[in-house]
Amino acid sequence: MKIVIALTSSSGQLSGVQRHAINLVRCLLTRQQITAVHLIAAPWQQQFVRDTAPCNDARLHLHTAPIRNNSLSRNAWYYSELPRIASRLQADVVHLGYPTPLQKGAYHCPTVVTLHDLYPYDVPENFGFPKVLFNRLLLRRCLQMVDAIACVSRSTLARLQCIEPRLALAKSVVIYNSVEPLPQVSAWSPLPLGNGEPFLLCVAQHRRNKNILFLLRIFERLLRTGKLAPQTRLVIVGIPGPETNAILRFLAAANIADRVVLLNGISEEELQWCYRNCELLLAPSLMEGFGLPVAEALLAGCCVICSDIPPFRELGGDRCVYIPLNAMAEHAFAEAICAGIRERTCEPVALPQLSAPVIAEQYLQLYRSLLYPASTFDTPLVRAAAGTPEGSRTI
């Protein structure tokens, strides 16, 4: 089976979508049924692809999409050029790493898209107006055109059912992101700290749904009231975005810019160093599709304090401290941070449902159901735990 995976996007740094595509490659290459994986990235993404993709497997072929870094060029490439590339590579399945423009009739093979979230509807601030209207149209059109939608969580599938119930019923499945313990850890700290100061960690892009300003208010209060040691730092790892200017203004106004470290572009090994050396991972998101940092932190043995939202509950079970996002949320988060620093007794957690072999088998089931519908599409699929929306399929 030959799979084409397209991760071409505007970002030149690893973020959740790019990491999903790289992890998907790793998963598929664990199976002998996969004879070739063609991973296509933009020129500005080649460095992190070379650094993170499992290039020691001869079945993996890396390709560069000859495009410019603007939305018109990227969208035109997905619409017109990707079908030609898939045909030339004799792909059995084309897998889009996220919703993109899709010309259905141009493909000779089934198409799959990973649906991470419904942010164009749920967090329009991430896109701005009128751009969000285009993103909503693109999202709907892609979901209508593809042959299958792989939702990264039951929470994402449930949200899709609210917006597009027919699509959720007809061609959506739940397949989690693959997340495994990373054995390689950087020997050196990626932080610009000189004396081993304790630090709290937040891994989040600068977007509205990540709720970073909320976290900064809590951190400033804890420092001001002396509940945190004055040398404590807050490290935020994530690429800049719509909230960056607001974050910088808050840091200046609160006079805590020297206590907050904004990082981006670090390697997976350096991120692992952060998970294993921080006091706590803080994830105060208003909304998520999956919650990759929560899973990675649990696997690394990091204590997690997060907002009480369905995707985090789905991943973390009883292993995280959950804070409801109500009127008392800032106070509750602050108290949980203080208690977490005092008690800090977490150990690495096993998450076998996210392992590469498990996720690879689920994707193979999905691909087979598209390639051989008469024999496999109607076969009962393994369903997720209670909570899967009625009528949907979970692999």
C-alpha cells in the first residue's frame, strides 16, 4: 500500500499539525503492508522534516512542494498539483494532514483528512474577520469532498456532529494522534536560564483558545503575593500567533517580562528536556481538539494541571488535576499550582491506546475500508469507550 501524506502549510516550525503528520509516518512504517510513504512538505519545512522524520527507512520518500509561502500559492497547489503528484506516485491513498482545498474528481484514489478541531467555528479570533469566513468555507468543502474524516478525539467528532451531522455519521471515525515516549532527551537546557531556576511549563501556540493571558495573570498574582519563589520562571513554548502582541503588552504592563520565557522552534529532544525538568505542565485551554502536550507530559512523568474540558479528560483520565473554567478558575488554578509544586510526585504514565502499532492498525483498517469497500467497509469496527456519538464509527 502506497500512502501520500501532505503536510504543506505556512508554518516552518513544528506545531501540532506538523507533528501529527510526522507521527503518522512513524506509525505507518511499523507495518509491513505499507510499501511506500511519500511525505510532501514545503521548502521552509524541510529542516524540521529531516530532523524528525524516520529517514532510516527506505520506504519513506521526502518530497518538496515548489510553492511560495502565501495562502494563494498553497491552496492552488493542494487543489491542482497534489492530485497530479498522487497520480504520478501511484498512490493508493492520499492523506491530508489538515483540511485543505480538494478537487475530488481529480484523484484516482481515496482521500482522507485528519480533523484536529473545528476552530473556524469555535474560535474565530484565531483567524480574524473576514478570513474566518473563508476558513469555514474551506473546512466544510474539504469535509464534503474527502472519502473519510479521521477525527483526533471523540470530542472533535462530537463537535463535528453538531456542525455537520450527516458527515459525522457517514464517513467519520475517531483515530487518536499517536504519542509515544521519546527516548532521546537533550543533554542541554534550551532555556536561557543560568542557575537552574525552577520553572512552570506551558506548551501552546499564541492563540485565543490556549488561554495564555489567563495563565499570565495567575503567574503574576502568585509572584506578587509571594506564593511562588521569586526565581521561578514561566516557560511558554509555542509559535507566535494572533495573541502574541497581547501577551507582550501584558508582560510589559505587569513588569514580569524577565520572569517569562517565550520559546519557539526547539527540537523534540529539547521539548522532552522541558517536560522532564519543569515543576508542572499547565494547560489552561478554553478549547482543544486533542491536547498533545498533556499526553506528552504524562508519558514523560510530568505533573499536569489543566482546564476541565472534554479532550483533556478523554486523554488524562484521573491522572491530571482539572480546574473548571468558571468564575473561580484563576483562584483554583493558583491554588492547584502551589499544591502541585509542594507535592510533585508524578511518575511516567503508560498510554498504550496512543502507541504507534495501535494507531497504525486503526489507519490500516480505515484505508482498507476505502480501497475494498465490498469486503471491509461494512465489517464491525472497534468502537471507543462510552461517549462516542451515536451512529459514528470509531476505529
